Amino acid sequence: MKDFKRPRSEKDFELNFSPINPLMSGSEAVVESSRCLFCYNAPCIKACPTEIDIPLFIRQISTGNLKGTARTIYESNYFGNACGKVCPVEVLCEGACVFNDMNLKPIEIGRLQSYAATYALKKKFALFVPGAPQNKKVAVIGAGPAGISCACELRRFGYEVDVFEAKDKPTGLTLHGVAPYKITNEEALKEAEFLKKQLEFRIHYRTPVTSYRQFRNLENEYDAIFIGIGLGNTVELKIKGEDLDGCMGAVEYIENIKLKKHKARSGRKVVVIGGGNTAMDAASEASRMGAERVWLSYRRSKEEMPAYEFEYELAKKVCVEPLFNTAPLEISGKSKVEGIKLAPTKVVSGRITADKQNSFVVPCDMVIIATGQEKQNKLLDIIDGFEFDDKGRPVTEGDSFRAKGTKYFIAGDVINGGSEIVNAVAEAVKAAEGIHNFLKGNTN
């Protein structure tokens, strides 16, 4: 268990938010890579959504071929460094490592990947060149992992690509929504610049696409349009006091810390509502920002919590206190948050019910809501020709990710409802292939 003091300087902040998976040294990487069995039909490849040839890049590290390693990684995953740091490797590649079956420590695939990718960024290895010009243009909406990955793949096909980004910096969730003890702003931006310089796609910052007229203009100017805008703001609880100063969404809280660092606002006594991975990050960050106490309120049991086990363990290590089987009733305070009323919960006939008669108040000065993010359906609704399924998601055509009967292609969180960065990358690359086939007339 570890207590943190409130960071007063950038140095304090970096100490509190030091990497949970620090960068390997060259010696460590060689030793770790030598453990790999280089399995035939390797399960780690199958467990990776981008299907990186993991045994190959590990062998390349062991032989000192770091440029070859970087090429193997980035050929499959344009966010090779980010994913090496932020992927839930415990349930993906490392979780599939055969050493687990022998009750041995799995190969540290994530750290090896990050080691090689970081080296490539530092040395500015030339890995890609744009393809032969196709004389067709594609618009990409959103400069997050999906948008940038799609842009990279399209440039390698030879298409002109313009990326339209609402914010003033690229990489979306990687920059704004991932805890700094996993990846720093500088690391995220360096990878985007590495790709942009080699593949020469254009990014138009502070250029949100939100109106019917804007979409129509893009339809007239571009041969295809890719949408990779992610999810929206945090879903409201719709309880009394949610508008008080000191109550905020988890995504907004994490973004504020990523951008403002030690100057970001954080509470002394904090209650986080939710049981997903974002809730765990927000709770861990509140503790690292010097909170005296941090509680995690989840309406179900620990066993039903959707967060990965290792994320919950990370939160516990920094003194986060769980309040399982509790639901928020109201947030109290005059103008600022002063407490939150919680009620015990139980399942009755398959539904969660709150025992309001036995409610209790947790005194606090900040409430962080981590109960999911809004879908972007209001934005997608204004586009002509979209069909939606019973869950409100645009209907797409198989692996092409083409919105049925249109020149639009959609991938990433906006359509999968919120997954990992690596999933957004994998989907976006397939969407780029779908766009290529569409523009070549190889599809209906």
C-alpha cells in the first residue's frame, strides 16, 4: 500500500505518476527476449487484435535487429509504442503465453514491444513511404488511434488523406484518456509525429465536423469518408447534486490531469462511481494526486465488476477503498460537493434494487462519475443514408466497416461501444482496406 502527497511541481507529479511498466534497458530486453520459445502457431499472435508476429519481433530483439523489430511491430500496429504500454497484455498476448500453462512468468511482451518501439522513435527509423498516387482523396474524421491508423494505411495505398480533428492535438484517447503512469503526453505525441512525418497525411486541428452541411461538403469533395470519432462525454447519473462544483466525469477528470498535470484540480476525499477500467484509473489517479481517502462505489459485487483484475489490484495498491454493492442516491452540498448518499444494493428477480432505508453518507469534496460514455448517435443521425441496429449502432458491411450503401466507413469506439486502443487500430486498418476495395470498384 502506498500513500501519495499532493504534487506541487512537475517533478512531484512525475514521481507520483512514475511508469508502472518502466522502459527496459538494452540488457534487460536481450535477457527477456532470450526466454521466448518462439512457438510455432504462437497463441500470443492469435490473442493480439492486430496480429503482430510477436515471436519474430522478439527474436529480432535477441539478435540486435531493432530496426527489423520496429518494422515487424509497426507493419501490424501503427500505435506500436502506445499499445506496448497501455494494452491489457495480461488478458491478451501475455495472458496467452504458453509459460502460463507451466506456472511460469509469461514473457513480458508489452515491455519488449515498448522497448523496441521507443528505440525506433528515438532513432527516427524510416519504416514507411507513401504508395504510388491513386488520384483520389479520403477524409478522416478524428485523429485518435482509429483515425490515424486508417490515415496511415490509406497513405500506403497512395490516397491523399485529410484528417479533421476537433481538439488541438492528435491521438485522441491515448493523449486525453489514458493515465499518465501508463503513457505520457510526450510519448503519445512523439509516435503520432513519427507516423505523420513518414506518411505525410494532413491533420486539420480545431476543425470539428458536426453539421449536416459539413458532411455534405465532405461528400462532394472526397471519394470516401472514414469516421473514427470515439465516444462522447460521461453518461450522467441523473441524481440530485450532479451539477455541484466538484462533481465531474471520469474521462474529463483524467483528461484534465493529463493536460494540466500537478496543476489539475483534485479532491482531498474522493468517491468514484463505477466498476470499469476507467473507474480504476480515475481512482488510482485521485490517490496519486494526494487525496487523503479514495472510495470506489460499485453497484454490484467484486466478482461482477467489469474491470480487469490487474487494474483493480493497481487501485488497491494505492489505497483505494472499495464500496461494493452500493448505489448513489444523491450528492449533497450547497454550491460545492460536500458528500454523497449511497444505498446498499441487492439483486431481486435479476434486477438491482437499492435499500434506501439504510442509506448512508460518505463525506467528500469530489465525486467522479465513471459509468460509461455517451454514444455519438446524435452526430451520426444527421448523415443521410445510415441504417442503425437495435442497439443504435450504424449497420456496417462485414470486415469492410462500410456503412451500408454509403461512402462512409466507421470503426473504433464509435461503433464498438468502447474497447481497447489496439482494437481501434485493428478495425481502422481493416476499414482502410475496405475503402481501398471500394475505391477500386471491388465492392458493391
